[in-house]
Amino acid sequence: MERKKVYEIIDGERDYQNSLNPQWCHDGKPTIEASILLMEEYLNRAKKAWVTKYGDPQAGLDEMRAVIGIGVRCFELYGVPERKR
């Protein structure tokens, strides 16, 4: 899959996340710490999907999309440092 398509799908995930009830977590603005915990939870779900759907080459990818979306939201809210070489 090309990078452009990947980013389109991530953008769609962010739209989905923004459509959820904003009162669910910190008035729609989870803290950095809450974002880390949410990412960890969805990574654990991805691991469970991979284990329970062994042999499915797509196992865990839905959960990974959520993890990436949560990370992007955190960067949108709090900024993202540029990589220093």
C-alpha cells in the first residue's frame, strides 16, 4: 500500500475518533499520559487478535490503526517534536 493511501486511512481513523462522544475521556482532550495508556491498551488488543486469529495476515491491523490514530490525536493536541539527527 502506498504511503499516501496509508495516511488517508489514518486521517479517516481520526475523523472516526473525533465523531465519538467527546465526554468519554477528558472532555475529548485526553492527556499525554491517557493517550499512552490508550495506545498500550489497543496494542494489547492487537497482540490478542494476532494470537487468537493466528494465520490471518490482517490480524491486529484494525487495532494498530486505532493506536496510530490515538498517537496522531496526541500530537495534534500537544505538538510533535521534530526529529533531531
